[in-house]
Amino acid sequence: MFLTQKLLLPHTMKLLSFLLVLVAVVAADKIPDFVVPGQCPAVGESKLWSEQVPNHANYAGVWYQFALTNNPYQLIDKCVRNEYSFDGKQFEITSTGVTTDGSLLKRNGKAYPSPLGDPHLTIDYENSWAAPYVILDTDYTNFACIYSCHSYNFDYYSDFAFIFTRSPSLADKFVKRCEAAFKSIDVDTSRFTKTVQGSSCNYDVQKTL
């Protein structure tokens, strides 16, 4: 196992706390708009995982957020730049960008093999909930299509999706690759909102945060 038992317990407790909160919210009939009826779609995670684990080192480096679905946990609104470093077991992540009020923000996180043994990574940012991190498709050098889904009791689920790119822009052929990946698991691609990137962003300043 990549994680020690000491590390496993806090992350498991965070997940259990999150699930208990969602169950309480659903039971009280006060359902957040990102929690919807149904179940997470079937994803061929085992096949993806077996292909991707040997290439995790190639996934390291800078990823710009090209687009995402509605996500209340994404606190950075524009110019989102994610830097992944891989130590052979897990990724350390530094995310920087501009918030909705125009402030610069830096967030630190990690991505590591699922503590529960599921065939995907777990994404875990400070002051947030640990969540599944499934790479649906990537060529490691241009794009990555990321999907995260939680199923809850009472037949509800929440899911979030991202399109990452190695540069502030992305060629249409790679956008279409991600669209195809999401459509293959019945994710409505009209849910995506493009992230502001490019000339209005000061990436050099973000690197100094």
C-alpha cells in the first residue's frame, strides 16, 4: 500500500464525515443543486488504472484548467494553473489563479491511490473533501479529461468533471477527445463552462505565490 495506516485513517474519516453530512442534508430535504437523483455512471476504472499507473510520472507537470462543470469546491475562478509533482507514490499539487473577487489564490493538495483500494486516484485539497479522481482519457502531453463522482444513500449522487491542457489553449481535436470520453459515460457536455485563460492571466506572478 502506498499510504500508511496512520495516513489512511484521517482521509477515511474525512470521507465518512462528508457522507454523513450529505445523508443528513438529503434526509432534511435540503439538497444542494450539485446533488442529483440517480447513481454514478459505470466507468471502466480497472482498465484505465492498469494503463495509467505505469505512466503516472508522465502525468506530472503543469496542467491548465480548460473547462469544468459546476463545482462549489473549486475556489479559483480564472487563470487556473495546476502544478503536479510525482514522488513515485503520489502527486503533490499546487493550484493558483484568480478568485471571483479578483484576488490571487494558491491552494495545496495531493492526489494518491484510493485508501479504500478502488482503481483510481483520490484528490485531496486543504480545507476540502477528498474525492475520487478518474482520468478518463489523456495523452499526457496535450490534454486530460478528469471525472469525479460520489454515490450516496437515497439514490443520489454528485459528479464533477474537468478538461485539463498543458497550455492555456487547447486544439479542437483534443476538446473532442474529452467530449467523447464524457459522452461515453453519459455526462452531458453542455454542463461545461470554459475557464478564462491566456493574455489576461499573469502566470509569472502566480508562480511566485
